[in-house]
Amino acid sequence: MKKLFVIILLFISVFSFADDNTILLEKGNKAYNDKFYQEAINNYLNVIKNGLESPSLYYNLGNAYFKKEEYAAAILYFEKAKKLNPNDEDILYNLNVANSKIVDKIDELPEFFLLNWYNAFVSLFSFNTWAIIGIGLLVISLAFLTLYLFSKTLRIRKISFWVSIVLFMFTFLTFIFTQTQYTRFKTNKEAIIFAASVTVKSSPDEKSTDLFVVHEGLKVQITDTAGEWSEIKIANGSVGWIKTAVFKVI
Amino acid sequence: MKKTKYIFSFILLCLIGVNLIYGQAKITATCKYSKVPLNSAFQVTYTITGGTLSSFVKPSFKNFSVTGSYQSSGGGMTLYVNGKLVQGGDGEATYTYTLVPTTIGKYTIDAAKAKVNNEWIESETITIEVTNSGSTATASNNSKTTKNTTTTSNTEAADNDIFLKASIDKTNPYIGEQVIVTYKLYTRIPVAQYGIDKLPAFTGFWSQDLTKGNDKLVQYSETIGNAKYTVAEIRKVALFPQKSGVLKIEPLNVECIVQVTSKQKNNDPFADFFNDPFFGSSFFNTVSNVEKTLNSNALSINVKALPVSNQPAEFEGSVGKFTLSAEIDKTEAKTNDAIKLSYKITGTGNLYLIEKPDFEFPSDFETYDPDIKENISTTATGISGSKTFSYLLIPRSAGSFTIKPVNFVYFDLSTKNYVTLTSPEFNIKIEKGDNDENTTISSVDKKDIKYLNSDIRYIKTNNSSFTKIGSHFYGSLLFFIMLLLPIVLFTLFVIVYRKKMKENSNIAMVRNKKATGVARKRLKKAGLLLKENQKEPFLDEVFKALWGYVSDKLNIPISELTKDSVSEKFKEKNISEELSLEFLSTLNNCEYARFAPDGGSLTIEQIYNEAINIITKMEKELK
């Protein structure tokens, strides 16, 4: 009886040690369910303040902002979620819905179709997932190599040799994808416009020529930064300068 | 008043027959003004006297627009002297036109023509200067009148003879509460005609004229001070204030023509004839039409705002007292049968402003915009009646449906509170119609899912795990450990395995090399034992030498040594069958010698030789 009591006590203590951040997330989810969206946002943001992130957290935060009709913030967090988990259906769906609420509609610059396919394939997973896949492939190919080396049957040795060669090639490719995604993640700085309407200038200067106008919620690529100005590139290929204060980096 | 006019005309007609000879026909054009501001109305009067008028041709009023005209006859005078008719009322006919100048400039109005006593006569022309609007009209100093009678100063009606008064039934209403404005005309003198150009703009109000359609004027007598007035309620307007605060009601302007009994001095030479002391006073009373503009007093209303604290969200501005009734003509129907739903608000108040109710009909019902019927009566006490919204519903599929109730909120003026009226809930059972086979066939077609709304997907409630922002698995220490670990393990495994294999193969080689030596040694020992004639240890030694040799030479563990496994190994090593059999038979002989009590058929010397012989042969064969 005493033993049982101790065990129960141990269990309770384990659960009460559950992560504070998980509690914050659950609080946020409850607030969202009760339609207190601002409270939900505050809870979610506290988790981010603690230096943690997860696709679900960003996704839920995006949802709460969407419900408050703050579409730029919603898109920002959906994009962040997508960056961590590029092929989650819910994230892609909600991002699409949020994008339909914004003013700007820009036709994407067509790319060479093979490049497009390659990009789409590489973007299927985040670099972390690619890395795990790579390690898995490496283990399997090493196993086949072992089989080749120590098997006494000629047929098995032959098959395992070729399988291991092919698997090694795949492993190599996977690590190329991993590196590609990682480089993109590090260098491809994308941002969401937060100001209601921004005039894009031809150079980092208030007096320079007005090129075009972008609106709240548009995703842009940051290609350069000079002082308080940043060079942006939008999906149709147009380039110009805007102030760094009007956007938030994904 | 009209009656007197008729009598007058009758007398006139009788007198026309007399047709006094000294009467000379005349047509006079009269205009009070010589200068008129643009867009302000003035009147031109043509008076025809002295004969029977058979036709009148009005001038072309170029540059003016005629906004009104009226004609009257009578006003002439009849004079009897000593019971004998001396002067007949010649039948004065007047044509009055109200003109509004349309352009600035100096214009001449053409002469009017009249056929009097079968003769055409013409009036004089009138010159009018039209000035900018805003300037005041200047009275004509050279009056074109050639009237043979000049009116004396008291033809103007006094202000207290006739005036206009506006009154309201309440001065402090709520927004949307009905306020009735009554314009009363007080008069002590007959009024020939009156006209209201237009009602003042009731800014800040929604207004409804209550006198429209009511031909009969409410008339009564009222005594103010000593004077007795005839009071006519010429206009009654129901006003519904639309905003709070002090609202002004502008005065109403009424143009009217009053009949003033004036004293006239007859300048006619014939009249002079009678104008002698014998007749005493030569003044005769006559009635003339005088135009007068009346202005009512301005009013101001202080409108109270409706209480906001307990205002229901569904309140849409209805103020008054209402009842709600909603009906449905059937609660059981078949598909495609029309169902009629009527929603009726009855009461007093600002009924006009009631909007259609927002019913939520099932999406399987085909609905149309409601037919709105207003049955509103505007009586002198205000606006009351009903407003009905009739909906036509056509159920397209069978089932049980519910039409949820709707609320109607109004502000009750008597209790000063908001009242919510709720329509009943309707439950309708729709059965599949018998005679709508066509539609059932078409309804076999599968329907697309109806998307009522689009929304984002729900949040994720299962969190996998948090990761530190900026820390990634790829490139982390864990990643490199996981990457290198399989490689290291693999390499270690290969190295260790190889080494072991090598060691194993070395042992076999040594044993192989030593096998002959060991066998020799054993046989040598056996030779010594043979010399000592120790049979048991000798056989033991020979047996060990043979087995040991095979075990070492063929790399068979001692535990696995059987005759079967040995013969198998011989086959593998390509040792001839004969040798194999020979070896086995030597082993058998040896065993037999060991365990058989008689020592067997062979002597121990023979066994010794056989063993040496077979090992030598084996040595050759396995090389």
C-alpha cells in the first residue's frame, strides 16, 4: 500500500514538472477556443519570448491573428510555421486563405520547369528532416555493405553490393538537399509587409523615384540592406527599396 | 363665401341685360412694381370694366414664367337712386397672373386684349425691370392704372385681421416620436383664395402631411381678446425627429387674397352728378381683392435622445406603440408547394421606417424578397396603421424545417422603455410531392456540397515538441554524432571481424603444419609403448594420433569429430574414396583392438604399421 502511494506521488510530481511552455500553449489554445484571441496571442508570444518555437505554435498564433483580422501578422506566423514544416497541409491551407485576404495579387515569375521541379522537391522537407533522412539512408547502406562483405553466398553478395552503391548515392543526394535547404534558410531572407501601404523607391532615399506600391501582408524577399533601408524583391521580379521598419522578417 | 359670389354673379347677369349706355368699356393693366428681383413672384392684374366681356386674350408673358392665374368677376357696383337703377354694376372682370421673372433685364409685357360689347379693346403695356435676386422690389411710381376709381388707403387688410399661427402638440419629444405641427389661419375678413407655395423644409425630421387628401378644412370660431376669429387649420404635418438637440421649424409662407371692404370715391363724372350734398356722403362701400403674404411664427423643438444604456442590439429606430403578428398559412406541405409567411407590425408611430425582418430560412427553401404592404392612415391625430411583409417560400426538398423567431424592438413612449416583440417559431413538415416526378428525376443528380462559408482550419492541439529558436538539428553536435556513429561502428566491426578471421586462419595453419609432427610424436611414443608391450596405452596413443591428425589437418574442432563428419571433410578436400575408407578402417581396427577382449584379428604391430602407413599416405594426398 505504501509502495503504491509512493508510486502515485512520483507520477504526480513527474506531471507537475511538465514544461511551463506547454502549459502556456495549452492556455493559449483554450483562450482561442473561447474566442479570446488577444489572450491566446499573448500566451503564444510568451512561449516565443522564452526562446522556443514549434510549427504548431506558429500555426496557432497565425490562426489567432487571422481571427483578429490582423492578416499581415497571421501570414507572418503561417510562413514561420511553413519554414519549420514545409509540407503540412493545414499550414499551407490557412496560409492560402490568409493570402486571399490581402490587397496585392502578384503573378509569380515563371521559372525553368526542371528548376521548378527540383525546387519543389527540395522544399518538400526542412533541412532538419532531410538530415534525418540522410542519416537513415547512410545506416541502411552501411548495413548492405556489411552484408556484402561478410556474406558467403555469392548471390546475396552481388545484390547487396549494388543496393549499397545506390543507397550511398541517395545518401549523398540527400545531404546535398539538406545543405541546399540550409543555405536557403540562412540566406533567403523573406519578410511580410506590415504597413498598410508602402511606396517602393528606386534607391534608399526618400527623394528617389516612386516605383510601385505594395500593401499590408505581402511577402517580399530581402536582397540587401543599407542603413534603415532594405532592398526588396517581389514575386514578379520587381526590385526596389523600402524602409526596414515597415516589414517583419519571417 | 362662394355662395355670395354666385349670388353676386346672378345679380350681375341680370344687370347686364340692362346695359347702361353711358358705360364705356375699359381694360386696365395693374402692376404694383416697376422693379422686381429675379425669381421673386409678383402679380399683374387686368381689370375689365364697363361692358359685357365675351373673350379675353392674355398677353404673351415672354421672359416670365406664369406660376398662377385666377380670374374673378364682380366687384362692380350697382346704384339705385330713389328706387330707380342709376348705375348698373358693369361686371368688373379681373384676370390676375402671378409671374416669376426668369432673366435679368428690362421687359415690356404686351397689351392684353378683351372683347367687350363686341368690340376689341387693348390694355396698356407694362414695363418691368428685372434686377438681381436679393434686391428689393420697387413699387411702381407711375402706376399704370387707369382705373376710374382710386382706392383709398384702407384697402390693406390690417395685421390683426388675418394672421397665421403655427403650433406643436409637444415641445420635448424623443427621437422618432410623432410631433404634430398645425398651421392655423386666423381671420376676421373673408378670404378669397390662399395658396401655400411649398411646405418649409423640415430639416432633421421625417415628415408626413396629414392634410393631404382631406378636402375639408377644419374650421371653427375662436375669440381672442374681444375679436372673434374664424380659424382654419390649413395644414397639419406629422413630424418625426431624426436627431436629438434643438431643431428649428421654419415659418410657413401663405399667399392669400382677402376681400377688403373699402370706401371708394367715385371719380366718374356721372357719379359727380349725384355727388352733391343732397345725397349726403358720396362714399360707397365696395369689396376689393387684396393680396397678402402671411408668415407663421418659427418654432423650435428640443428633441431628447433615446436611452442608450438598455438599448437592445436589434433596435432599429422604431418609436411608438406596436404589436407584432406573424403567421404561416400551412405547417405541412409537399415539396414545391408555396408557403406564405406574413409578418405584420401594427400600431402608431414611425411605421414608415420599419425594415424587413431578418428571417433565417432553411437553405432548402427557395425564398424571394418579401412583398411589402403598408396600410397607413394619416389622420389628424397622426400616423397609424400596419406594415405587412409577405414572404413566399418554396420548399425544394422534404424534411422537417424550423424557421427561427425574429425579434422586433421598439421604444414604448408610454412606459419610456424598450419592448421586444418576438415572432413565433414555425415548424414545417415537408413531404415529398406526388406530382413532381420531373423534379425528383432531376434531384437524383447529386448535389455539390454547398460551401456556406470559408474559414481557416482549426488550431493544432497536439504539440510535438518545442525547439530552441535558432538551434537546428542539422549542423548540431547530435547531428555529427549520429552521422559518424554508424560509420565508426561499421569500421570497428569490420576491423574486429577481420582480425578475428585472420587469427582463426592462423591457428588452422599452425595446426596443419604441426599435425604431422604431433602425429609422429604420438606414434613414436606408441612405438616405445609397443616395445614395452603395454597394449592399452599404446592403442590409446595411436587412436589420439589418428584423430588429432585429422582434426588439425582438416580444421575440425574435436567436439565435432565423428566418422561421418570426417568422411564428409575428406570429400570436400578431394581425398580419394580408397584413402578415406582405409583411414576409417584403420580407426575401426584400432577401436576394435582397444575394446575387444581377444584383441581382434590384427596384432598391435600390424595396427602400428597401418597407422604410420595411412598418415604417410594422407600427408602425400593433402599436399
